[in-house]
Amino acid sequence: MSELKFVGHDEIRIDGKPKITGAAQFVDDLDFGPGLLYAEIVESPLAHAEIKSIDTGKAEQMPDVVKVVTGKDFPFRFGLYMHDRFVFAQDRVRFVGEQVAAVIARDPVTAKKAAKLVKVRYHELPAILNVEDALKPHPLLIHPDLKSYKHVPWFFPQVNTNIAHWRKVRKGDVEAGFKQADLVFEDTYTVPRYAHCAIETHGAVGHHDYSGRLTVWAASQSPFTQRNLFAEALAPLGLSHKDVRVIAPFVGGGFGGKAGVSMEILAAALATAVQGNPVKILWSRAQEFYNTYQRQGLTAKTKIGVKKDGTIVALEQTLHWDAGAYVEYGANVVNAAGLSATGPYRIPNVKIDSCCVYTNLPPGGPYRGFGYSEFLFGLESHINETAKKLGLDPVEFRRRNAIQEGDPLTYGSKMNPSGLIECIDKAAEAIEWSKKEPSENPKTVRGKGFACFWKAPAMPPNASSTAFIKFNEDGSLNVLVSAMEIGQGFQTVMAQIAAEVLTVPLSKIRVELPDTDRNPYEWQTVASHITWGTGNAVKRAAEDCREQILELVERALGKKREDFYLESETVRSRSEADFALPLRDFAINGIMMKDGTYRGGPIVGRGMFMPEFSSALSDAETSQGGKPNVHYTVGAAAVEIEIDKETGRLRIPRVALAVDVGKAINPGLVRNQVVGGLVQGIATALYEDMRFDAKGRLLNPNFTDYKIPTAMDVPERVIPILVEVAQPDGPYGARGVGEHTMIPAAPMIANAVENALGIRIKSMPITAEKIALAIKHKR
Amino acid sequence: MKKKLSFVLNDRKITLEVEAQDVLLEVLRDKLGVKSPKCGCDRGDCGSCTVMISGKTVRSCMVLAVEADGQRLTTLEGLMKEGQLTPLQQSFLEHNSFQCGFCAPGVILAATELLERNPKPSGDEIKEAISGNLCRCTGYLPIVEAIANVNNALTPPGRERLGKKVRS
């Protein structure tokens, strides 16, 4: 391959200028004129209750209230992978904060006041607030109709239980594996719930015009999936997909929280109740915490069998997920984690049970890491403890068992090319792993921690991406895709790919934000698959343009197309050095012939990518047979910490993360993902702590009491390391990296704390308080 | 109760009537169409609504509009002169400092205030100055780096800078 001119370079973000000038518009910045209506919901104060009656009379009588709607107006269920979520609660509520009714008014203050006047009578039911209670024999069923819910074929709901899905993996013979092991030991690790905390809350505006067209503007990672779910859920109202349009302006942070459909369904539904007027619904910070998705809680029982030489021979993982009241998205987190709960290790005998359990807590769902952060906390803690028991260095132990290309995965197919060993070595070297660093301060103690990670995109096997590229008169390009700019910088990366193929500089490329009417299909901006999947589509669209250009030049000039190539926005000839035909001369208007007629016309490229080799169908009892994951991105992270023995507070002098990205299309943006992801992951270990009371109410739905890091709380030095072992089916060899940078953080910290203090903390978070108490207890 | 106010907003003289309880953030966004200050928490925690009143940053979600009477207000929209980025904005651009960009208007104003007070801040001073502005995407270091290197904003973005400690 000739030298790459755009791919692999640190280009400045093409969305940089809009964002530093205030020009970037987010959904709440859009103007809808004086006809705009405002909606406020009526929330359930109870975690589990039957709805006896709803009296909307007083609210309806308030001046400037336009309409009050309840579940009776929208008796619809919806969901991404399982139809278990309701537009409005029907006969019962299942978590505190669930929407029971909504008031639509001419101004937000009136809507808020009127919502307080809606009287709902409940019959309270016992609330199931943890997995243990949900799994007791003959439990109260949170979803008595579970067996009638439509779901994807790779889910296995357990009738008459609270288990919405049970992913079983059986590989080799786990009992025989434990018998041949020299050391077998097990432990239990717990991970609580977490919140995404994008600084922009969810918001959406719906407009159902008198012609019957429904447009929704949403802060969304998933415009096409939203269109599909809106059309499906509201089909009884006579809406077809072509009549539904979703427009997504810039999104103020996603992290999975704005994937799928959560509150946006309300904007779509409410718009149909006030046809002719746009209606806005904007979540408060508190609602953002308890009525979108939360990261699910996990109790993980991990049992490992190892030989004296450090070979892992068997692993058993029992993962019980507190998935909340609705699992239409969250059950697929459980599924993905179940398929991959070995971590990036070569293990011949495996038994995994990953259970998605309904509780009366807020709905669980996708969060950066998609289950891997959660199970890796236990697994990577356990790996460290195993190494310690064997008297092996934990890095060397990981190295010996690291998965490599061609090794069989839990479900039978083979591991993709992997730079895991290189990542392990480089992360260890970056913090001088083997060098002991005793503290110079008698009040503090130092330690080092390590963790490996892997993650595959969790997608339906037919998740597709498409791209259009349109040339303009001056040779500039508009790239139309429906991936979403949630901060990762995908617009810049897509522009770099198009630039590479078409030799057009980034300054002449726009990548447009999604509009389902105008831009072609994209499944969702999730799973860290955009650089790979959408990148492939954009590359193909650019190649399609190039083919059209070369075909046109051949036809117009009567020369073989093999003679021509693109360079610096110009068609050049291998045989004629002087030949130069700038793209701007013909990209729209064609090439004029001697007789004054023209050949060609506007150049529009099309590209599509679907992973046709992927299949989610496999044996329900063993998971053997399919190829549910397209590939894994692997890596390793290492940290040095210093703990104040009196306060338990810790400081991070340095942290390194090495990841095999296949090919970094924009290395600077990947490094920025490493910094941002690590800080978000470290925060789940050190600061963030979601607390519910005995009635299932979230006690800290705000930034005063749920602490996310400020600039004062970040590591002193972050060392991003990019390893590039090409992904054969990725654009220029690239594979995804966005989520991965977060997932090793928590076990890495736990292992460093153990290294420093000899104390193994098995439940997250690892707050200063918990560390200080553990030190006190140990004395 | 209505109250008549006058203030200067980004060099433009404004006179308008507000209710006594109207909040400055809402007046700026909904009545004056100035959209760069954002609402992220509505209780002064996140700093997305940061604006300057007579050179000092405030949380506009915690300020009544009437308090702006007779003052000089600056939002991100008012920093650029004749379409030219400030050196600080230029540095943010070249460092690819922001990701989703929702916090950017607030962070840029907080950093502008810092640099006017202290043109050569240390790393710790920078971190402290922007510690009232929450960002969930970046891990802050690319922001700190851009502020520390404002005067070197012409360095090309060929970067091994991340990971290196900012001068302190």
C-alpha cells in the first residue's frame, strides 16, 4: 500500500470549530416557534404497585393545559430486543419514577404545576429490590406476562420466574477441568449500579403534523432504531416507517445512555395527542438518573482451576444481573457478557451462566463497556488472587494465558488477530511494573495494579451501516451517514477515510448529522462499531465515487481506466505526466465533448456494510455453533497509586493503557478516548456510589451527591499506548476502541489497592471511606 | 411582578422586561436566543450554564435575571471579535480538547477568566480554575493541556503531548 495521506494522521476535529464557538446546536437549542408545547410527566412514587385509578380532572381544568394523557391513551409495549417496556404504565408501576401520565401545556411552568394535580390511586405491592429476593422460589412476578413478550431468537426467558434471559455457555468439561487443576478456588464480587452522567440530559421534541407525518428531534445515539421502534410501537395509530422522521442534532454525551429508545418514545406518542403542534419533553438531572437506563448491578461468583505452572484449565462464572424493571435493552448486556465472561484468556473448560433478573429498580441498559466492565471487575480481581496463590507475577500469569489469534472462543469460533501480548508488555513497561516504589512518606503506601480487557461489539448479526457521498461543484464533499457524533470524533474519522480514497482534503469534507429522511441507514452508534462498520461503508461509498470518476474519464476520453488515478483532487494519468483533470471541473457538470454534449453528471457514491459472516443462532444449552461476535478488541492497563493510610484517599501518579486498535485512523482521537475512558472507569471505582433507600427510591440523583470527577480528580499522568495488529475486515485495518478504554479501570485499581495494603476489596466502589475502614479493620 | 432591566450583552445594549423570579439562564436562552449557556443540572453543580458578569464567571442557572441589571454580560458568543477565534479558542481547537462539546461554552469562559487574571497558570491552578465545570467525555487533561499551551497554539497537532505532565 502506498503511503497514507490522511488515515493515521492527527487531523483536527471537523466538529471542533462548531463546538468552541457555541455554534453547535443540541436538541434543546433548536427553535420551534411560539406553537411549541411542553410536557411534564406524572411519576410513580412507588417501586411496585397496581394502578387503581387516575383522576386528571383538576389538571385538565388548569388554564393553558392543552391535554392530559395516561396509559389508556397509549396501551402499547415496545423495546429493542424484547417488548417489555410501556409507553406509559398500564395496570402497574415497576419502579420509582416510572411515567404514569403526562400533562401537555403551553409553558413548562404550567405543565409542572398541572402534573402535581393528577391524582393516582395505587395498591402497593411488595417491591423486589435485589436479585436474591427476585430469585427466591415462587417469587412475586414483576412481569407475569413474560412468556407472551416478543423477543429476539437468542434470548431465553424463564417462564414463571423473574429471569428475563439466561445465557448458558458450556465449553469442554468444566468438572473434569477442576479435577485436573492443582488449585481451585472461588469468590464472589459485587458491582452496584452506575449512571452515565452525560452532561446533556435526554430531550426530545415530537411534531405530528396534519398530513400525518411524525418528526422527532432527539438527543439520540440511535435515530434509525428510534424510527423503527416509534413506527412499531405506534403502528396502531396508522404510522408507517416512511411517515416517521428522526432528526438528531449534536448530542451532549451518550455513553450508551442515549442508545435505543427510552424517554424519546414519549415525544413521539405525545405528539400524536396534540396533532399540529410540536411538543417538547426535557429530562431534569434527577430524571436523567432514574428514568433512562442505568448500568446494571452484578453479583459474580467466579471459580477458577489452574495448574501449578500457571495454566488456567477451567473457569465457572455465575453472573446474576440486577437488570431492573424493564430489560428490553439490558438483557442483551447480560447476553454479551455471558458470551465473553472468560476475559481475554485461553481456557479449555468453561461454564458460564449469565442471568438477567427483573427487579423493581430503574431499567438497566447499555453503558460504555456493555457488561464487560462489570464482570471484569470480579474476573481480573480473581486472576490477580490466583497468581498470588500460585506465587506467580500477575502480569506473567496473564501473559501465559493470554488469548491469541486462532484460539477457540467460548462459543467455538476462532479468535481474530490480537496484539494482547504486546499490550501487556507495553502497559507493564510504561509504569515500570517490576520496579518496587516504596513511599517516602510514612503516612502513605504505594502499590501497582494491572488488568487485561477485551470487548466485542454486541450487535444483532445483521446490524448494518450505509453511506452516501455527494460531490459538489467545487469538488467538496458531503458525506451522509447516520452514525452519531457523541464526542468520539467519528465525523473526523469518516472524513479521513473518504479523504484517503478520494484525495480530497478534510477542509473540503462535511460529514452530516443524522436525519432519517435524508441520510441512509445506520443501526445505532453503539458497540464501538462505527469506525469499523460505518468506516467500511464510507470507504465503499468513496470507492464507488472513484469508480464512477474513472469510468467517466474512460468513456469521455476514450482511454483505458487503468491508466488513471486520483491525486490531490485531480485525475492523473500514468502514461501522460502532464495530464491533470481537477475533480471540480466535472464532479457535477460532467465532461464536455467536442460536439458540445456532456458525459457524466453529479457524482454520488453509495456504500453499505453488513457483517454477513455473523450469526446469533446457537445451542440454547451450550451457546455452541454461532458466531455472535464479529471480533474482539483487546488490551491491558496498569496503574501506580499512593494511598493515604489515615483517610483512605488515593492519588494516581501514573496510569497506562495499551489497546490493539488494529489501525488508528486518527491516533490523537484514540489517545483522547484513552484519557476520557480511563477517567470514567476510575470514577466508578473511586467516587461514584448510587444509593437506594428501602423503598427503592434513588437517594442521590444529582451531582452534589453522586460525585463524578472534576479536573482536580484525574490521574497526574495518563500514558496511552496504541498497538496496531490489523483487523482484516476493518477499514485500513481498524477496529473499535471507544468503550474499551473504560473497562479495565476498576479491577486495575482494586489490584493496586491489594498490592499496596494486602487488602482485597471485593465490592465496588472502592471509595476512600471503604479503604480507610478496611485499614482500620485490618489493624 | 414585572421588572424592566438594561444590560450590555456581548457588546449589545439590551432592555427588556422580566418577571422578578426569572432565572438568567432562561432569559438568555429563551428570551434573547443566546444558546451557548446550557442547562445540565439546574442547581449549580455542573457549570454548563457559566456566563460572565462584569468579567467574573457565574452560574446563570443560580442567578436571577434582575441581578444582571446595569451589568456587562459575556457569553461564549461574545468572545470572538470580527469572527476571529481568541488564542484560547485556537488552542482548544488545535488540541482537539473537547469531545461532545456540551461543557465547552462554560469551560472556555472559566479558562478565559483564569487567563485574564493569571496569564501563566500552573497545571494545578488550571485544574482548580475549571473544577467547577463538569466534563464527562475528556478526562480533562486535553483541556488542561490546551489552556497551558495557549501561547504555543501554533504548534502543529503532531502530538505526543498527552500523557506528559503539563507544566506545574
